[in-house]
Amino acid sequence: MFGLLTPCGHLLDDELRDEWRAHLCGLCLSLRDGHGQSARLTTNTDTVMLSVLAAAQRVPVADTRTAGRCALRGMRRADVVVAADPGVRLATTASLTLAAAKARDVVAEQQLGLAARSPIRSRAARVASKALRARADRAETALDVDSVLTALDRQAGLEASHADLNALTEPTATACAEVFAASADQAGAPENRDVLSAIGADYGRLAHLLDAVDDRDDDARAGAFNPLISTGTSDEQALQHAGMLADRIAERYEQLALHDDRLLRILLVKGVAQAVRRRGHLRAHRHIEILGAGQTTWPPFRPPTWPEGWPYPPPFPPNRRFHQRILPFVGNSFCGAGWFRDHWNHCSDKWVDPSCNDCDDCCDCCDCCDCS
């Protein structure tokens, strides 16, 4: 659970947007009321998804209450899911448990020399892990906190042993399988437990891979452990594997017995696919930025790292400013070219297919989720 999932605003109508906010704010306020203001820092979108997942498996609609004004809502009131709701209770426990696991991992990395030594950071992480663990234990939910922490505690030892990529992602897979399966128990839907356990395992591996892709450059600079660097795995290989896991999650999702799953489908199925696709886009865009850095013209020969299938050289100079992009973007998008033939997206500097070809949603055809 890495805060990977965020619903695309273009896919949410007003009802689903309010539902998403109700679960998000409900979790945040549950952490505050039950465990103090500092516990709100453990809120992340993946654990909000657990609240949505539990709600989709239950017939009664989640109970809500009107919450007070909040700066993060523009000082507006809002209806939020109550703290006693089974899904919010599970999400609360999961948030605290995963934060405790992260703190314990920091301590283990310091002890095994997998990160730069910092006694202050190590002591702070040790204190935080004990406090977070105690808070997680206070909540009575279907989640087995010991099982999750035991699985994740194996991570640092595997990293120190130079294990392969499959072994390195196994603790995260085991922990996420436990968390996803607990949602079926919490919602009273035992028929979903096995499928959710499998989805959780795939999600854990996928999230670990994408997190490693995101952190590769920073880890390399800091000398910190990165599973892709350690195993000699390229970003392309990692994203290909992540794409296979995303497809498998989508297939298994159809086996679940759910009620109103409109928001859950956007979060879990489309959200996972979008997360993989976005990193592929960003990686390709990063290639263009690196190749064009400090230059006014493209190199004379096609670089070996240029994305496969993209024409070279692009019909625009490197390092364009915004005003140099906007007119070509408008021309492609609104004057027909972008709808009927392959073209350059001048917002994202990507070579894309026609907008009306194989388009599942706005994130596929015009990359609205990837421009920011």
C-alpha cells in the first residue's frame, strides 16, 4: 500500500466524487478521533480504497455524518463516512499498520547497512514504530496486524541477501494479500476472500515494482537499496511485468461478488492500469528531456534509447516553452489531425495513436491524466 491509487477526476461524476471524498475524509477523521492529530499523517489513497472495497461488498450503504469545515476542503462542510463503518475501521487499522511497517523497515535498513547511517533517524523510526504498532493493535478489525508486520519484516533481510526480484517483492505481496482478504471478512463476504487475496498479492508486487521505478534515480544518487538496480532489471522490464499484473488484477476483479462497484472499478481496475501507463509515459518523456537537454537541435542520429515506434527526429525543437506547445496542441486536438491519424501530443511530447482508435477512456485517448 503505497498511495498508488488516485481516481481520475474526468471519470468521476458528482455522485462518485462526493463518495470518494466521504471515504477519504472519513478515514482522516477516524485517525484523528481515535489516535490523535499526528495519526492523520498516515492517511493514503490506497487505504482509502480499502474502505471503498469493503463498502462495495456490503448491501447497506455506508453511514455518513456531516463533518465540520476543513482547510483541505476549502473550509467547506462535507458528508463523511462514520468512524464506526467497517470499511473505515479496516482502513484505519491498515494505515497505522503499514506506517508502523515502514518505520520498522527504516530501523532494519540502518542495522543492515542498506541505507546511509543516521542514528537520529533510526531512533525516531524505532519510537514511531512502537507507537504506531500500539495504536494499530487497539483497533478491533479482521486484519491480522501480526501477520502483516511479520511478512514485511522479512524485506530488509532479503535485500541484504541479494535475492532475485520475485523474492524481493514477495513480502509486499504477502502483506497486501492479507490486507485485501481482510476486507472480505470485514464486509461479511467470505466468498470473495480467496480472489481478493490473489488480487492483493498481484497488487503488492505491482506497487513494489512501480515504487522501485519511481525511486531508481534517487536511490542511485543516495546509494540506497533499489530492487531494480540490485537485480539488474530495466525500467522497461519492470513496467512490462507491472502491466501483466494489472491485466491479471482486472481479470480477477470480474470474479468478485460486488454490489455498487462504480467507484471501486475506477480506483482499482482503471487506477492500477493508469498508474502503470503513466510511468511508461513519463519514462518516454524523460528520454526526450535527457536527449534534448541543453540543445537547440536534435542529435543527427536516432539514439538507441529512443522509444520504439516513435518517428525521429520530432518536428519540434528540444526544450520548448509553453507558448510554443499550445498552438500545435490545439491544432491537433480540435482541427482533426489528432482524431484520424497517429500524431505528436504537443502537451506531453508523446507519439500517440488516433484518439478514436481503441479508446477506453479519456486517459487512453488524450492523456488528460498524464499532462500535469
